[in-house]
Amino acid sequence: MDLSGKNYKAFIERQEALKKQYSPANAEKQHSKGKLTARERINLLFDSGSFEEIDTFVTPAQQTVEFGKLERTYGDGVIVGHGKINGRLVFAYSQDFTVMGGSLGLVHAKKIAKIQEMALKMGAPIIGMMDSGGARIQEGVASLSGYAAIFHNIINSSGIIPQLCVIMGPAAGGAVYSPALSDFVFMVNRTSYMFVTGPNVVKEVLNEEISSEELGGAEVHGRKSGVAHMIYEDEENTIMALKKFLAYLPSNNVENPPVHTDDGSTPDINEKLRDIVPDDPNKAYDVKDVINLIIDRNSFFETAELYAPNLVTGFARLKGKTIGIVANQPKVLAGVLDIDSSTKGARFIRFCDAFNIPILTLEDVPGFLPGKDQEHSGIIRHGAKLLFAYSEASVPRITVILRKAYGGAFIVMNSKSLGGDFSFAWPTAEIAVMGPDGAVAILYRRELAESKNPAELKKELVKKYRDKIANPFIADELGYIDEVIDPAVTRKKIISAFSALSNKWVKVPARKHGNMPL
Amino acid sequence: MNDEKPEIKKLYALSSENRRFTFSLPLKNTIRIGKRSYAVTLKSDEKFGTYILLKNRKYPVEVVRSRQNRYEILFNDISYTFTIETPFSLKRLKVLRSYSGKAESEVIKAPMPGKIIDVLVREGAAVLRGEPLLILEAMKMQNEIQSPVNGHITRVMAKSGTNVMKDDVLIEIKVG
Amino acid sequence: MKIKRLLIANRGEIAVRIISTAREMKIETVVVRNANEPDAMYVSLADIVFDNTEDPEEIPVFLNIGRLIEIAIETKCDAVHPGYGFLAENAYFAQKCIENKIIFIGPSPDAIYKMGNKTIARELAMKQGIPMATGSRGNIGNEEEAAAAAELIGYPVIIKAASGGGGRGMRIVRKPEELEKMFLIASKEAEKAFNDPSVFIEKYIENPKHIEFQILGDTKGNIVHLGERECSIQRKHQKLLEEAPSSALDDNLRELMGSMAVRMARAVGYYSAGTVEFLLDSDRNFYFMEMNTRIQVEHPVTEMITGIDLIEQQIRVASGEALAFRQKDVRIKGWSIECRINAEDVQAGFAPDPGKIEKLVLPSDPYVRTDTGVRAGSAIVSSYDSMIAKLIITGTDRKDAIRKCKLALDKVWIKGVKTTLPFFRMLVRNPVFIDGTFTTAFIEKQLDKYYLNSEYEEMLAAWLATRLFVDENLRRDSISIDYENGKEMSPWLLNKRINQF
């Protein structure tokens, strides 16, 4: 840059100093751990040349202090700014582990808060890429307040703009609340972890040795705690997935989600759908086979795949338009609802509701998981969350009952009386208060006790029950199901139904907020 | 400071036996065999299904499954599994490999008592996270037990048709 | 008595095979449609279909003697062809057919019974002076008898089931310490597989070749042999590839073994088609093993080199006709190789790979014959065998046959299930196979891999994977989004949304 004149000298000097700070040696600090630098992540995420950084040259709040020495570094450990992702305005912050370990100090927090406020003002999504050692001990309460401000902003924006969080390094102690409060969390396997209390303290207090990975690695949060929704093996795949994911979402809660071009390769009518549900009611099938046949080709993006796999949640497209899918998965735990799946489903539904994403429910649920574990841990309250979330949702809601729909679970899974807009059923549907075995045992208790061949009689009665009481035609004739449909035309039916519902608007009751069971 | 986008210039396809194939980007529809380049086309028709055309010969091909950057391809009746890595992710793999001294092993235990209906994998098979390992029937329900990790099956203790108790060890997987 | 209508008590490729010959002979065919494969190819080729799909099938229909007889009577069939497997070697079934005045296309129930019991067969062979491996006389009752017999015969020995084969109830014992354990295992297995725990013990011949002779006889006492088949390419006692003739036999040996085979058949008054199995050791000594009283899977290779349609001969003999030729009229010309293409995964140790055949294209060159019971759209179900097709290649000599095999194998196109094609493509290029010196130990002991690794095929697969990755993630247009469309909504809705906050 050949700009002579003393006004530009300081400008150029600072640029040089920044370049020096971000030398290849600096990058190597991250690379040698298999991690990308904060800038590289930003560059991968945003469309080429579209990222505008702000507050690049801020310096830490405290230059001299009693404990430890602070360097005169630029940026205070985080890069913030805005840019375009696939042509759309998005705000982001990316913590920089190479600068003071990415620790959060006053200025670092202020930068993030600034970008959050901007995102809210512009009605654009915000993405946080976390890679930080946590609160900067030297700055004491200022760090903690910094966090609080960030969390407060997330909460203020919650349900107004999509907030996504990517964990690409440590996120410990207070830092974990950013992901916890965000809409969706992406996590990179093996080079990132999250926990409230780290292994050191665990060792001290409980005398238990546990590694960071075992305590709060991606596996743990993807499979067990459900805090992380999407797990990837490396950073590049994570960022590419994030971009794909974002393309399903609207920029804010007033807009509709963006519409994609549908290549038309999914047939509206597909006879293969008739073969998916097995004749044997105790045999399982993969509900994702159903999903893949009715949505636009390759458009299913599953969320929280490893957590509560008995309920499948994710986004998909129908003729290019985003929908959210909630489906019972018969091949895991026979598709029952339990605590984990209820909370997983409830959160997903509320996100869809907040952001105008219509919901498709595919139902095949024999009930709730029985047992002391579930009851004592509060399946009552947690199941109620799912009920509340469905009932409260004012986006278009369609249900297709594939097979079983018994009792409380039938009610919970978006039944018409909960405000579901359309309810379809396949001919294989069984809608009843109780499954045939249980019902027959109760209704015909005496006959079975007196019978000479109870097993034979039970078989007969179960068949009669299935034919006479549990079949979907009764529900259809009574008006609790809108239509029993040929599975082959499912896609056609739901597209037409969603189309009719595209202008749906329901007035939400005037109140501060409901008292959802938590 | 608006830097150069790290343009990915090459991609590596790593086979499950650690063979590495390098492809420069943008990806051309050609392959180098020996000193010459040949055109490769992916086609599909009613009679033959999907196939690859090379040197006037058709090869049947099927994408068996794909997950993130991992692809299982059935080519001319042989299955190959590849992960597609960028230069950076390749370096990352090396770094991660140097970390774990011992090969991590994941033990799959029965989550509840029941009967093994079907064992879907055999020793040596590669599995991807989320893939089904076996079907356990418990409480009159069919339960699919999925692999929690990417790896290879080292031992299959579960036998189809047998009853198991909670926490019985069913399968051992070597991670990675 | 002339057969006008024939019930085929079988399915798959053999049913199709029998229909083909019956059609040429202008005989009507009746088949049984069952619930496991209601849309099978054989169903659409027969003249009359008996629909048995409503039958709950506690016993599979092809094993249900009563049911099959019922069907034959109801459909007014003159005869029944049992094919291979199922009830083909069930003397009781043959007897029941005869009792119900239905011609059984096969030998007499007596011959089936005698040859079906390996101990009786051995006894007969011994009486006829047919060379065989030293073995126990009669069945072995317990461990002590087993040990004594083994001592007498000399280790290594093999314990075999009296009532069946295919590897079940069979155990090789090399050391006296293992005998008791193996005896118990073999008996249990035999009981489970054949409902008869009886076993006998024979000297185990190391690494033999498996050579079998095709026998054909009529009810007038004329019995001929149609040459041998080389069946040493086996894995776990399942044949994978068969040839006719065998490169291990010269004319003299062929004549000698052939005459022994005929002698064995004559000892039970055999008629119809049958196969006498021998083991051939490295010193060219041959030993009678057993006789199979049915048409075999690999019969086509014999048909190709003799020009004789064996199914046709079976039907003629069953109608009471005399064979139109004598031994001296049987000429062998050319060389034939059969590859059994199964729906199995060679990378997983030949584990069955059931599924639906999406595409099937078989070569139609003049040197290729394909016997198959499936077509595009057929399902390979786990309740039946995993056979897709038999590829039978005929050449002027062995070298020519192998050359044509290579060509034919590359023309087979099957999609939807994994097949054993990679195995055959490797086999026809393997030096041991090419020089013909392989024994029954070849596949299991001398091969460490069942397919060839082609580097450039792997590279093509890698290219495809990379192509998919690029298309899904790196292309500029992999995400084509219309943001404006999302912003366009009816004023009614927009108004409501904005006002609600």
C-alpha cells in the first residue's frame, strides 16, 4: 500500500502490527492442535470477500494488573462482524484462542454484545463460534458481568432472530450458557468440550479422575445430555453443515423461511410408501425411509440425531419450502415417548413456532415408556412439555398417523383437538385408547379367565379389536381424522394441505407468557 | 482485515485401508491411469441403473450410504468406504491420532434385559455413528441399538436368538 | 404311460429349467405359488398356477408331502418332478406319489432310501467291490465304538452323518484326544439337520478332488454314465464352480470310474438321473463317497458337453421309455464351466445378501447359457437359497472355456444385491485354478482373499465419493436460495404478524 503522507502512516503501521500478530506462527498454534484459526473459520463461513469486521483494533480493558501480565494485543480475543452467507446478511463472532487463550474480558464481551445488538436491530441471524478458555481471571467481576450481558442479549433476541452456536474449542464454566441459550448448537468432535465444572474441580471435590473429553466432549453432549444438536468430525465439515442449516431458516421471526428451487426429482405419488409399514404390528421399520420418500430429494437435515433417537426431529423441504418434522422412530424403543424425547420434541416445536416454520408430525407411537425410572424422573411433567409446545404452536401443523396412536401419546402428538390443522391417517393406522393386547385383557377379562384356550381366544379378540375399534375409519367417520389416505399420495396431500395453510394466523392470547412445565 | 478465503485446492479420498487418492479442485471428470487421463462420466438409465462410463466400459455403481464426509460406494460389486478430507482435515487427523496413545474402544452393553432378534454387523465391519448394530426385543418392543461412534467392530458377543440381561456386553468397537 | 401334465414341486431356477424342457416336450406344467415369493419368475412361466399363498405354511409347501400330493391330485397331474433339494431325495414322498398313482420323476423309492442312507450305501459299495475309503461297518453307536473304529481305520478320520450331507454332521478328527468331543458334536448336528443322529466313520482323505459321475438309467435295465464333473471348487461344502470334464482324468481313468459308477447304480436297480460321487487323491486313487438320487444343480455342464437334455431324459424314463442310446453312443465334446452367481457378499465371507434385484442383464453370446429363476424386480428372500443365476460357459477346450468365462463374467450386470461375481473374476485368473491342480482344500485354505483388488476400480469409486462431496458442499450453486420469495407474503399475514408484537 503506497499511501504517502503522515495521516496514513499510523493506519499502515497498525495494519502491519495486526499482520504480525496474526503471523503464520500464530496460526500454527491452532493448526498443530488440528484446529482452524478464528479468522479461517470466519472466512470459511462467509461468502468470499463479504465479511466486514468491526472493532478489530480494540485492546484489553486492563493493561497492567497485579496478577499476571497482559499483552498489548488487538481484538481482545474475539473477531466480530457481519457478512453474507449464501447471499444473506448474518452477524457472527469468532473467539480467538491464540489471543489470551480466547478468554473473555470486558472488551471482548462488549464486542460480542455490540454485534448481538446489531443483529437484533437488523433482524438478521447471529452465529457464535466458541473457542475460549473462559472468563479472564485477571479482570474478575468485569468478565462475569460481560458474560451476563451476553446471555441477557441472547435472551432478548430469543425467538426473534435465529441464534446458532458452534463449539470449536473449550467452553467451560459460565461460557456454557451461550450454547445452552442458543437455538441450536453445533459441536466439533474431539477438539471441543463443554462443562459447568471442569475436571480439576471434579478431582478436588469428588476425588474422581475424568478427562475433559469424557466429562463434556462432543459425544457426551450429542448422545447423553442433548446440549449439542449436531456433531461433526472436523471444523470444515461443521462450518459447511452450518451454512446448509442456515439455509432452512428465516432471518427473523417476521419473515418466512427462504424458498429453494425444487429439482422436481421427488415424485408426488410413490407406491413404495405402501410397502414400508410391515404387516406384523410388532415389527419395526425406519421412519426416515418414509421421510425421505415424501420430502424434496436430499433435503432432510436431522437435528439431535444421537439424542433420544426414538423421536426424529429435523428440517426438510417440500417443493422448496422449509418444514419442521417430528416423527416417532419405531425401530428405537418401538417409538415410545419418554423424558428425553419429550423435551427434544418440545424445544424443536417451539423453535419452529417462533420462526414461522410449519410442522409435519409423523406418528407411530404405542405410548409412553413405562417404568419406575421414567415416573420418578417426572415423565408426567416432561411429557406435558410436548403437549404444551404443540398446543401453543400457531404455525401450520399437520399430522400423518402411520401406524400406532394410543392413549395419551395420541393426544400429545399433535392431535386435531390440540389445534392440529389437518390429521391424515394411513390405512395401517391404529387409533385407540389402548393397544389391543391391553384393551382386550381389560374388556374381556372374564371371558379370557373362563376360556379353555385363552391364548387362542386372545388372538381372536385382538384381531376383532383391531378390525372394529382401533382402525382409522372410525376416527375418520367421527371427524377426528380428516382423511384416511393411500400412503402413496402422502406427499401430494401434505403439500396441498400446507399450501392451504400458508396464510394461517392465530391470535395468541394476550399474556406475558404461559407457565409451561419445565 | 479481510483475508484470502482458504481456497481448498485438493481433496483426498481416504479408503478404509488407508489408501489415499488425491483429486485437485475444481474436480474434473477425468482420471489418471498411468500416464494418461481418461474421461469419466456418471450416468443413469432405465436398463442399467446408475453406472460409471470409462474407456467405453460401463461399471455398475451404487452409493450405499453417506454421512457427512464418509461415503460407502458399491463399485462393480465391491464395497469401498471413503472419507473425503481437505488438506487441513488430513493434518487434523494426524494430530488427533497422535493424541490418543491407546486405541479407544467402545463397549456396547444391553440397555435392558431382552432377546437379541438380529445381529446386523460382523467382526471387522466398519460402522458409522448412528448405524444399527443389532435389534433387541424387550418389553414386547423392537429396539434398534445404534453405534455411538465411527469405528470398526472388533468383537461380536451377541448371538441372534439369545436372551441377555441389562449391561451384558454385546459388541466391542474400535473407535476411528 | 405318457405324461401330459407335470407338477413341479420346486421353485427358482430349477422350476424354470423344468418348465423349459416340458414346454418343448409339449407337456403342461403346474407350479405352486407361495406367499414368500408370490411374484417369482417361475410362476409367470408355467401353464397352470396353484395359488397356495393363503396357506399359513407351518411347513414350507415344498416340504409338505401331504399338501403336494393334494395339489397334484387336484390339478390332475400325471407326474411330479421334485427338482433338487426339498423332497427330491425323500423316499417316503416318492412312495406316496406312487401310491396315489402319480409318476415320480426320479428313481424308485427303494433306490432313494438305500442310497440315502450312507451306511447302507457303503455296505452295498463294499459288496460290489467298488473302491472306497476304509470305514466303519454300520453306524457308530457311542464314543467307545467311535474310538475303536478310528483306531482301526487310522487317523485322520472323518465322522459323517448317515442320513445327510452338505457338511452338516461332518467332522474331521486328526487326533485321538478330539474324537469323543467331535463325535458328540457331529451326532447332535446330524440329529438337528436330518432327524437322525446316526454317524459313521471313514478314513479322511487329505486334499482330494471331488469328482462325480452323471448316471442315467431306464426302467429296462440300461444304465449309462455321461462322464464326470469336476466339483472341487467348494467352500464349506458348498460348490461354487463346476466343470465338465475334469482335467484330472484321462480316458482310461474315466472309463474305470465310469464303470464303477454304473455298477453302483445297477446294485440298486437305478433308473432316471443320478450322480455318483468319488474322491480322487493325489495318487489317482479314487474312493466312492455317496450317490445322489436326483438331478443336481450343476447338471448343465454335462448337458453342454454331451448334447443330452437330462430333464428330458428323466421325463422320458419316467414315462416308461427306453434310453435311446447306449454307453458307446455317449460322446464328450468341448469343455463346460458353470459359475453359481449367488446373492452373497464376498467381502463378508460369502454372507447372504438378500434384497431386491433392481437390474439384471445377462450375456447372450452363443457360448453362454444362463439358467436363472429371477429377473429385474425379483426379490432374493432369506427363506430360500441365494441363487441368482448359473452362468454356464462352453468352449472347445479348457483354456478356451476359461477365456470365454472371463469375457462372460464381465458382461453380467446385476444391481440391487451384492453378488459373488468378484470371486469368479478373481478365480478365473488364479494360476492354481488355471492349471487345474486345485483340490477341495483350495478355496478355504489356499486363498487369502476372495476378490481382486483393482487399484483403478478403487480410484473410480474414490472419484465418485469426491464428486458427491464436492456437489453437496463446495459448489457455488449447491444451495440455490430465493430470499425474496421468503419475504413475499400476503399483506394480511404480514400485517397480523407485525401487529402481534
